[in-house]
Amino acid sequence: MGEYRKLWWTLIAVLGVTFCLLGWFGREVYRQAPPIPSEVVSASGQHLFGADDILDGQTAWQSVGGMQLGSIWGHGAYQAPDWTADWLHRELLAWLDLAAQQQYGKPYAEVDQDHQALLREQLKREYRGNQVRDGVLSLSERRVAAMGQTAAYYDALFSNDPALQGSRKSFAMKENTLPDAARREQLSRFFFWTAWVAATERPGHEATYSNNWPHEPLIDNHPTAENLIWSVASVILLIAGVGFLIWAWAFLRGHEEEEPAAPAQDPLSLVALTPSQRALGKYLLLVVGLFSFQVMLGGATAHYTVEGQDFYGFPLSQWFPYSLLRTWHIQSALFWIATGFLAAGLFLAPIINGGKDPKFQKLGVDALFWALVVVVLGSFVGNYLAIAQVMPAEWNFWLGHQGYEYVDLGRLWQIGKFAGVAFWLLLMLRGILPAFRQPGDKNLLALLSASVIAIGLFYGAGFAYGERTHLSIMEYWRWWVVHLWVEGFFEVFATTALAFIFSSMGLVSKRMATTASLASASLFMLGGVPGTFHHLYFAGTTTPVMAVGATFSALEVVPLVVLGYEAWENWRLKSRAAWMERVKWPLMCFVAVAFWNMLGAGVFGFMINPPVSLYYVQGLNTTPVHAHAALFGVYGFLALGFTLLVLRYIRPQLRFNERLMKTAFWWLNGGLVLMIATSLLPIGIIQFHASVSEGLWYARSEAFMQQEILQTLRWVRTFGDVVFIVGALAMAWQVVSGFFSPTTSTVPQRAEGERLSVN
């Protein structure tokens, strides 16, 4: 540890404390998960269905795309309704009409206001009351009848009933979404259970199992007192955290050491390429190939929000429905971003190993690439067969579609992806471990190694749940993958890898790179690990989970306020040496990363982070504002920057086409800004008002979403999409043309046995 002892112990303490919090309150998720009744019966004792029927409905929901077709508990896609809020509101209206007919002989809408108020009070008592005794849920005959009416609507909606063809078009659902009538019945039981969780008070509490989410005035589902308290606390902690960070920045950073003189030539360009590094070109082609595919899918998916089932009049949904294209859109993004990171790591491994390949390293690099191709193609085919309802139901979870956003691929392909990442870890360690035997400061290398190990192993958290796992428990582990693995350890790897690259280039001192990387890792992990819980406020968890998630996720934003300085530092590097002009565009991508980290992860992330904010906007278009700005703006530009950097070195004679790169860089950034500013954010704000004033069901309803103004805003997004697509194609063409450029190099060869020093 040496001179970095305090920084290392700080990082170790942060990880120890935060993972204890994540584990301790994760246990609470298991203990406090909403019950799945062993049996649901009517007041007369008639058996309606049981726990297995609810879980069968969960698997039916997974098979049609799950979170890629509408949402459950606010998690999922945004064009179709949130099925929890929608079912609950429809059932409540059906109950009120039945009660009005039984008590007053007329529909609820025709009853006078005093009697309406009386009926609403009866409704509230019945729905918020917890009728589970010894695992058996008993329902009144009136509620059973209301459930039946609601289930009939869903049976028609998920079939090809012509009466609801217009609604399916509005929701971007394909005809006959779930052809099997028995499975549609099971699906309705699962939807009922999610709504029951949202309406029923937890025993001993005055809030429902979902902390009173969604906003539903008919039964007084409003934000809890705890929701408001921890929202205020999160804002105070954010301000305090920013203030303390500025004070620490001013008083504790000490005297900055003088920058080292930049080398006359790029040290990395003076090292002969190894066979494994030369083999990385196909990874770069895969990155831009999947990137281009993903961007085109994004345009088609966005267009479905205006035409529903058609693509400019062509009935595309018959073969490639919205839920499938959205699945591929998200999965291809994860694949190409991960491939960019893997390529960067594999490029660094021989450099760390002194400029030499470990034995059979090229064979491993080639094998990993083709394994990735198999996983990508296999998972895409499985997604298609599942959503087309061609795949047998019992195969769906393993080969088809898990139904959970960001981990949609079948379990077999998920295992393949984990095996690939673990194999990448092995290839990395074969290059890293021998370097520890060499003299010199190895603290930065140790941090890089730790991040590589974390990336290799933490994806395995996705195996902690299965096909029939309770939804609350599944959400806990899913966010280990989506939030902790991606937003946590990939962030540390990216920061450390860049620091290692720049110090190896001689542009920054090893001491400054190590200090900055250790400090950044502590800051990222302090908020990032327990901040995972901010995704679980309303997923059947209790107030302590909300408290931990709100407080620590506010701290996630704190380090992002100084990213302007990081952007300036990266920008300034290009003038440190004349040869840095040749890596200008990778550097520009890293500058963009800092900007979007501040705006997309920081501003837009905190916009939806406090519990009271997320209470109203969860499941609205404010979420994809954050998702697009953070996922592409941060991790996308990081992966593209790594891709351009690796391309620059494996094609030593390459000079980036200035006109092409200006188009790529500025049109990608401009397109992202237009997408957000002219469409996603305005729609989200309008929905937010509707959610606050009427309820979430209304903000996601057909009547609201098909208003002329929202239709116009969705059409306007086309301009941003086109700009973005042009930038993406320019970037792809630069990589493809650069890869096939002449490779003749005058790079001097090292003498036999000579090692590159990275100390």
C-alpha cells in the first residue's frame, strides 16, 4: 500500500460498510416481501386460484416480453399501461359500479356526490384492508365480480378481439399477443396479485405493501410521511455532500505535483503489437455493428409509439412487434458496450505484461469473440421465438425471454454471457499477475485488477433468482446486475483503465493517477452500493430500504459535480504532446462522458431519485430521459472512446478522418440532446402533471397518451433520431474504414526478451 495506505483503507472500509448495508437490508427484502396467498377464495368459500396459478401467470407475462410490454410496479416499457396501476383502477371502477347498482340501482356516475363519497369510503376500507389469514386471501363476492370484469377486459386485450384492436394499436401490442386462453387467465391472476400488493396495507402499518404506490386517489394511495421525510433528507445530504466535497477539494488535495514532461513519442506506439492485440479488430467491428443495429432498432421502436403496429404503413408488428424490438434494442446496447470494455481490457493485458502475450492468449481472444457471437445470436433468436409464442412455455425462461428489463436473455444465454465474462477475467489475469512480480509501484495495477475481478464475478448475481422467484426478490438481484455491476464496477474499471493508459503514455504521473483512481473509487462506491435500493422504493419493500436508498443514492450525485474538472483535464491532455493529436477523438469521447455523467447521471438521475419524486414519475418518460443520457451518454461514449483508442493502436498508420469524426461526435451528441429536449423530457413533464393530478393509471392510459400534443411530441422525436443515426453511421464507418486501412508500420521491434515497463 505504501504512501496510499489511507486511501486503500478508506476504500476497503467503504466497501465493507456499504456491502454490509446492502446485505443486511437485502435480508429485509426477503423477510418483508409481500405474501403470495396459498389460496384465494370468495366470501362463500369458493376456491378461485392459488399461489401456483399466480406464478404461472408470472411466467406467462415473461413469455410475452414481460417488462418490454408495459410495466409492473413501474418497471418496464412506457407505451402500454403500467399493468399494476391499470388493473387496480379498472377493478376499483368496476367495484364502484357494482356497489352503486346493488345499493342505489344506478351506475356510480349517476349517484349523487354524498352517496359517491360513502361508496368510496367503503371501497377504501375493503381494498386497503388485509384479508389474508393463514395464507388464505378471502375476497367479497362484489370484489370477485369486479375482478371478473377486469379479467375479461385483459383476456380480450391480449387476444385478437376486434373490439380492442384500437387499444392494442395505441399500446403498440401485436395482435393475439398471448394466443392461449388458459395462459391469458393465468396472466390476469398475476396482474391481480400485483395490484393487490399495491392496494393492501402491510400488517401493522398504514401503508400498502408497495409504500402506497401507485398514486390512486380512489383508495387514498398518497405518498407516506416517511416518503416525504426521506426525500427532504436526500436533498439535504446532497447539498451537504457537495459542500464537503468542495471543502475537501480546496483544503485536502494538497500541493499538486508538477506534471511529468511529455515523451517525445507515444510510448504505446513504440511497442510492437502482439498477436492477441492484432486479433482485437473483429471486436471493434462487432461493437459498431451492434451499435448500428441498436440505433436502427431504437428508431423503429420510437416509431411504434406513434403508429402502434405499423412502420410507415407497413404492418411490421406481425413479425417484429414493439416488445421484441425494444428487447433487442436494450440487449444490443448492453452487448456492444460490454464488448467495447472487454476489448479495452484485452488491449491493456499485454501492455501490463511488459508488451508480451501470455501463452495461447490470441487463441483465448479468438475463442472469446466467437463465444460472444454465439451468445448474441442465440439470445436474439430465443427472444424472437418466445415473443412469437412459438417456443414451448416450459422452455421460455431458459432459451427465450426472462421478461426482466436489461436481463431479458434466456437463462442459458445468460450463463453463456457469464462464462464469457469469467473467461475474459482469466485472460486479463494472465497478463496482470506476472506484472506484480516486477519492481515498481503496483497500486494502480492492483485497483485495476480488483475492478476486473469484480466485473468478472458480480454478473453472477443475476443467477440468484429463477423463473418463479418472488417479484420483490427478483428485483433486488436484478438491480445488483443493472446498477451495481454496470454503474458501479464498470465505472471503477473505466476510471482506472483511463488513468493507467494516460500514465503509461507518460502524460500524468503514476502517483497522481493512483491517488485520483483510489479516491474516485471510494466516492463511487460510497453512494453506489447501498444506492442500489433507490430502485426498490415501491417493489414490496419497507421504509428502512427506502431510507437507505434515498440517503446513499443522493451521495451518488456528489462526485459528479466535479466532472467538469475531469473533462477539462482530459481535454487538456491533447495539447500535452504533438503526437496526442492522433488520439484527439478518443479523448473527445471521454470529455463527452464527463459531461453526460454530470447531466444524465447527475441532474436527470437525481430528478427521479428522491422517493416523493419517483413516487409520481416511476414508469413515466422521465425515466428514459435518465436512461438514454446515462447509458449512452456515459457508457456508450466510454465504449466508443475505448474502441477508437484501440483502433488507433492496432492500426498504427491510421489518421482519423476529421470530417467524418466531427459528424460522428457532434451529431451523436446533438441527436441525444434533441431526443431528450424535444420529446422525452416534455412528454415526461406532461405525464408528471397527470400523475400528480389524477393518478399513474391516467398518465399511462390510452386516452391520455393518444392526445394530439403527445402524438406530436413523439413525431418530433424523429428529428433527433435522424441526427443521432447519422452520427452513429459516421462513427461506424470510421471504425470499419479504419480497420481495413493499410497496416504497414515502421514501429521499431523490441529485442527478444525485452519487456515494456509500465512502472
